Amino acid sequence: MTKVFVGTNPSMNRVILFFTAALLTVATTFAAAEPPARRPNVLFIITDQLFADAMSCRMGKQFINTPVMDGLARQGTLFTRAYSANPLCMPARNSIFTGRYPHETGVTKNDEHRASLDPKKFINLGSYFRNAGYDAAYSGKWHLCYDEQATDTHGFEFVTGKGKGDSDAGVAEGAAKFLARPHDQPFLLVTSFLNPHNICEWTRRIAGRKQVLTCGEIGAPPPLEQLPPLPANFAPPRNEPDGMTLMRQAYQVDSGPFPVAKFSEADWRQQRWGYYRMIEKVDTEIGKVLAALRAAKLEDNTLIIFTADHGECAGAHGFNQKTVLYEESARVPLIVAGKTVAAGNTSDKLVNTGIDLLPTMLDFAGLDIPKKLPGRSLIPLARGQPAAGWRDHVVVENNMAQAGKLNGITPQMEGRMVRTERYKYCVYSRGQRRESLVDLQADPGETVDLAVDPKFHEVLLRHRVLLAQFGQEHNDPLVAQLLADDVKPIPFPIPNSAAR
């Protein structure tokens, strides 16, 4: 008990009692107040070439087992309709790390030698967090159009010794060492894994080329009867745009990076088997990072975001790899997990990972979201809150610039995709029939193109309008060209005989 000594002067006694009470109130307030809450950490895990449904929590365990990814899905919210901004490595990644559309950054294809992005115009994810007092660290594959050696352009400290070229085991090791360090500041840690991208080398190995699996061998395939079956949508879609048919032929030339034209059914099934093994390998490496997070007792104050830059067709519609706007290439896994996120939740809201992930991370960290960013935070959705006014469509871009030569010419074709609640509309820059329309509710495998069906003409027109509005709102000049004159034919500069 505090004793207060008073004298014989009543006025002085009142003054002493007043100040004593005030001091006691202040002391009590400070004693009861908790220390200021530490700002949350963000762990961003990105894989390369992982299709949205290629996890055992989505497709069962008959052919694949991904316990770590499954565990994240149980701990957080799984977004089932998340799409890459552009299903190709560099366009997708530069979109994710700037929060801007590929047509805005100008990165629309894989080009290691292009000029770096202006770090003042296109602020990198790492710079946002470092400028806010965070430690920003990066482990693994880079593929961003920023000078890796200049932290002031991107904000990241590399924790694997270099920004690219490391095997996934090294990526996990570097991330684990970072997590084990003392952390006086909150952190943003990016772990950028390569696999299952080694499916590219595996596929070329099946075609007879010598290829190295940089993330480690996967063993020999089992007998044919134990291999995964061909996908149900292995055949090209009925009424497919002729430009897509030509691009498939150009992509599959023997001399190119996608030499699957002569693949047998057994070859394709071995390809899918290898793809699942590589997913399991990266699942294990992700588990090492999450174990390090738990060992450091950082899990309770860390938001975990898991995704991929793009998918992998693995035989869907006769394609392998990415770039195309079919679901297996364009739709990606997305899980947002953490103690403040709804556990075991799923969301079917339409998400564009290229524009939505940066606002999500900024929002969770309590940082301002710049008005110039076109995306929206997923945090309310991840917490199971109502999504009033959420978008009713997303737009995906592509630039098919990796084809081989036909008649001495390398065909290229750009496109735009509009995904609404039920339908997917695509329009391409070349071909006699340049549009496609698919009812994903009735035909999730995209087996029948409805663009030429008169019964769906009104649906087609509505999606043209949505794309036109997007082009105007986001200053995408290609949209007007694609929709010019009601999508008239624009031939390829290749003799028609090449497409037969």
C-alpha cells in the first residue's frame, strides 16, 4: 500500500493528494498495458509449373501424395479459382512481384536479356516491405527483371548465396538458416522453388535427349499398368481455334523445347508419372521450411502464402508445359494460411495471382496498398468474411513466343482470356477463327468450343464487352486490336499447307 504523508495546511494537502492520485493512475495504466504487438511476418512460397489440382488433397492419393501442401490447405483457405496473370515464368513472376498486369510491365515472354524494370515505376514486393522496416529475404529462383546484385532495386537480401540456379534442397536450406536467425524486425521471406519445372527436362529425356534434373533424380517409371492414365481431355477441343491448332504443331517440332509430337500413350503416361514425382519432391522441401518456421517459434505470427507461377498441361489437349490458356496451364494452386485465417476453408472467388498477392501481403502487414495497384487483398476472403462487391471476372494474358519453326518461320500468337463464373472466353491475334468459348460448369475439361454455336452468341458478345472494358480501364492496347471489326480473320504468315 502507498502511504501519503500530509501536513497541517489543508490547501497543500489537497495538492499533494491530487498529484499522488494522478501518479498512481499513470503507474497503474503503464503496469496494465501490454507491450506493443509485433508486426506479423510473411512467408511467401512459390513453386514453378504446378497445376492447381496436382495435389493429393485435390486429386486423391492414387498417383500422388503431397502431405505438406495438404496440411497447408487444412490450416488455411484454399482458393480453387486462382489464375496466373500470364502462364509463363517471367511474365507471371514480374506481375506477382509488382502487382501489375504483364502488359503494364512489358514483360510478356521469357527474355533474360531484356532491360530491367524501372524500380521507381514498378516497386518490387521486397522494396515495399524493406521500406516499411521489414527484413526482406529471398531464397531460390529469381527470374525477375531487376538487377539481382542491387538490393536498392528490389529490396531483398539473398540467403542462398545467389538469386537463381540453386537446387530446391539449397533453397530450403537457405530459408531454414534465415528463419533460425534472431529476428529483431518482422520479416518477409520468399522461398522460390524450381520444381516441378524439371518436368521440362524429364519430357525431353523421354524424347531421347540427354537432360539433367537439377533438383535430383526421381527413379525409373514403373510398368505401364501402374502409370497414371492419360487425362480425360487428352484430345484437342472440338472446334478449337485454328491458331491454337497451328501453335500446337509449331510447339511440338522435334528440334524445339517441346518435342512430344511422336509421343506414344506410354510416353505421355510416363511424363505424367514423372510430373507427380517432382511435385512430391518439392512438397518435401517445402516441409523443411515449415519445420524451420515451427522450430523458431514463429508460426503463430506468420502469414503463409503458397502458389505457383503457372501450371503444366501434362498432356491436356495434347500440350505439355505452359503458355496456353487452357486450365491446366493457367490455373494455379493458392493457399493462404495462418493463425488468423479460416482453417480448412475453400473459396471459389475469382483470383488473379499476378495482381492480388501483393495487396494481400501489404494488407496483412498493415501497410498501405497503393491506389495504382489494380488488385485486391484476399485477407477478408481468407478469413471467411463476406466478399461484397468481389469481381465477377478475371483477365489472363499470354504470348505464345516459344514455338519452333514451320517452313522456316517461327509463328507467334498473343491472346487474352476472360474467366467469368461459368464461362471462359479467349481471343487470339491470329487465325481464321480466333475466338473460343467454353462452359466450364458443364465442360470443365474444355472439350467443346462453343464460340461457333449460335445458341451461345449472346454469351460470346457479353464476354467481348467485358474484355473491351478491361482494355479501356487498364490501358491494354492489344485488346482493341484483338476485337477489331468483330474479330475478323488475321492469317498467319505461313502457307496454309503448313497447318494441314
